[in-house]
Amino acid sequence: MVFDHPGDIPSGEIILFWDEASYHRAGAVRELAQALSITLQPLPGYSPDFMPVEALWRWVREELTYPHCHATAEERVQRVNHFVNTINADPCAIADRLWTKTTLNPEEEKLRIPA
């Protein structure tokens, strides 16, 4: 990220939410976060609702793999490129589709986890 003006630099506490992948647990990463005063907040073990990339993968599958059988890898790459160009043309649609949850609805969660 590049900041052109001092006023562009965020102020206040920085909290980084992550999924604790193996490379996130590296001592160097944790040490640098501490040196930069970044609070590291791990996500629960299975938390796709809090991870926009999971919603993006679901969207890609819905648009590209569920309705189509690609004859070649090249065809699949072309469809992915078209998908990327299409969604990038409407940033608001991306934000609406990939907006992450900040809280969970307990009633909705009851439906996900069998009693």
C-alpha cells in the first residue's frame, strides 16, 4: 500500500484478522506485527463468514464451474479473465457481494450446526 500524503496514513489501532495459516504463525510475522503495534486477532478455526476470499471463491464457482464444463484449461482461464473484468467494472457490486460479517446471528447459526 502506498500513501502519497501524510494524512492518508491510517491512525489509531490496527487489528489484523487472520486464519492462522502456517505462514501466519511464523515468529518473524508476529515479531514484525508487535514492532508495528499491530494487534493480531485469529479467526475461529472454521469461519468462512468472516473471510471475503471464501465468498469470492464461492462466487467464482457459481459463475464458472457449476454451470459450465470447460473443454480445456485455456477456456477456463478465458472465462476467469472475463469474470474478473466483468466484476471489476462494478466495484459496488463486489462490495455488496463480498461484504464481511462483523457479527453472527445466533438464530442463523443454529441452522448451520446440527443440534
